[in-house]
Amino acid sequence: MKDINVDSIELGKTLSLPKRFLAYFSILLLYFFYTYNFSLLGVLGPLLTGEYGFSQTQFSFLFSVQSWGLLVGTLVAGSLSVRFGKKRVLMVLGLVFAFSTIAHIFLVGSYHSWVVFRFIAGMALGGTYGTCIGLIVDLFPAEYRGRLTAVASSLFAVSGALAGWISSRWFDTNWTIVIWAAIIPALVAVVMILLFVPDDLELTRSRNEAAGSEKSEKPSYRNMLKGKYLKIAIICILLSGMNFSGYSGFTQFVPIYLQDGIGMSAGQWGQMIAIQNIGQFCGFLIFGFIGDKYGRKKTLWGMLLCGLMIPIYMMLNMDMFALFNVVAFLFGLGLGYSGIWGAYYTELFPEKYRSMSAGFCFNMGRIVSSIVVLFIGIVADSGLGLRFSLVIPAVFFFIGVILWLLLPETLEKRK
């Protein structure tokens, strides 16, 4: 990247390459603990359903509430980013999801407090994806965006592995460490963004002025969802919905299933989560390269792999612990398919909607998953049990592959 063409960069054109990557690292740090925050419900599931007596339905409802908050936050943050700039909005979002998470330590046994603060945290988390990706896309030329956004997405896997490792080491002795690890580094990241990320407000205003010169073309969700872009948005939302339904419908309940269903210890299922996320990290990097080199849609093979691994996963027992690790790694590897979605979703829409399109298409899919995951929890509480309900997410991965085939390839259009 030493021959990077700065003329094609829109944000911080005068920044040297080291300073540009310092800005990128600052964004990644907050993105890392944004993704870590998503792991909290999963790793704390055995605590909430065990010691504090939450039912499977109540536990799954917490995920749904968080998802509804994500939807609200996505819409609000996208609009605010157009008005105030992505940097300012991102710092506020980081503060909100950090401080709202503290309440879980002091009110852990109160189900209603979990509902309230997961919704608040969800609103902040919902806006973080789009603002982070929008800043990264503005900082770098198009030919590097797929890999750079894939690296950002890969942090979801790394943070999940960290959550699994922390759980395996401290869950039984001091579970609050799992939550403190989500809070303190996020606050450090906010300070780094303040200091090192260039202000995009002037760029945002110039885009708004340029768009305002065209009748009825100001950046707004209403104007973004016109003509062929409405169809693209609907397919993207459904695709994201299948992604979240498959991923969250399976991974949110796996620790509970592994501990209560087949008798794994916290150390063992924590190791499983870590291995899955190591595979996911590798998948993000591999599919990020494939997406930049051969096309965004080529990565849909990872989604197919996820659907194939789930039924195999559910057929295993404690006598096959080594094979458990292999299947968990392959499942995680497949999950890397979504790493290029940050770049892909921005490329599917006109440039002026960059502050909105990625977050909107990605997070609005949670409407679907919030219903699906709640349904899985209800099925688990029925006589069918978790083992049966956890096979359902495989279907959503397969539907996602079909939906992805309906979308255009964007890499070829830029050549």
C-alpha cells in the first residue's frame, strides 16, 4: 500500500500513511469492543439461565430487545452522521454502549434491568457498524476497502475468542471480568478517535451541498430507497436477516446447550467458542482477499459451509470432543463470508449514501432475526428442546445463499 493513490481518498487527504493507519487503528479498537459487546449475552447465558433463573424464552427475548435497539440506533445514527459527521456520532455511540453495559454488573439479577439496558446498548451498537465502516471507506481507496473492512469484520471473531478465553478462565470465579473487558478499552478507543481520526464534518457538508443542488436528491433514507435501489435494499435486508438468524440463532444458545445438554464444563465450552472464533478470524481474512480479488459474491460459499456444518455439529457428543473442535473451526471459517459486506453494501448504492447504506442494510436485517431467535427460545422451552431447535438456523444460511445470488456483483463495475 506504499504506492497508495491519495487523490482517490476523500477523508484526510493530507495525512501520511502512518497517520492514516493510526486513525484506522483507532476506529478498529472501538469496533473491536463493539463486537465484543455482542458476545456478552452468549457467554453469560449459562449464568443467567442457571444461577439467576431466566427461562430460555426470557433469555432469547433479551437478544430480541437488543436487536430492536439496534434497528433504532441504525436509523438515528445514519441521519445524525449526515448532519454532524460520522466521527462525532461514533464517539457518542462508544460512550453510550460502554456506560449502559456497566449496569449489568450491579443489576445482574434483575431481568427488567437487562431488558432496559440491552435496549439502550443495542441502540448505540446499531449505529456503530455504519459509522465505523463509513469512516474506513472514506479513508482508503476502493481497491483496498474490501480487505480493510474485512479486517474490521474479523475483529468480531477475535473478540469472540477473547470472550471465550476470559469465560474459560474467570467465569466460575469472577464473571464480572467478562463485562469490565467490554467497558474500559471502549472508553480508551473513544479518546483515540478524538485525537487521531480526521474530522469528516466538512466532507459531509460538501456532499450534502452537492446532493442538495439536485432536486429531491438530498441524502435521506427516503431518497436512497428509490427505483432499483429499493429492490436491492430489500434483498440486502433479507440477506442480513438470514445471516443474523443463522448466526445468532445458533451461537447465542450453544454455550447453554454444551453445558446443560451434553455436560461440558465452562472451560471446555469456552475453548470451543475460542476455536470457532479463530476459524472465523481466518475466514474473514481469506474471504476478504477473495472478495477483493475475484468478486464480492464469490464469498457466498462460506455461507453455504455454515449451513452444512450445523447438522454435523448437533450430531456430536462428548466422546467426540476433538471432532467438536474441528467442526467448530470450520463453522467459524465459513462465517467469514460477511467480512466484505461493509464494502459491498456501500458499493451497491450511490456514494452520497455511504453514511447510511452499509449500516441500514446490515442492521435492518435484525428485524428478521429478532423474531427468529425468540422463536428458537420458545421451541427450546417446549418439549422439543435445544438440540432440535439449534438445527433450524442451518435453513436460514441456505436461504441466504439463494438471496445473495439475486444481488449484482459490484467489483466488476468498478473496473
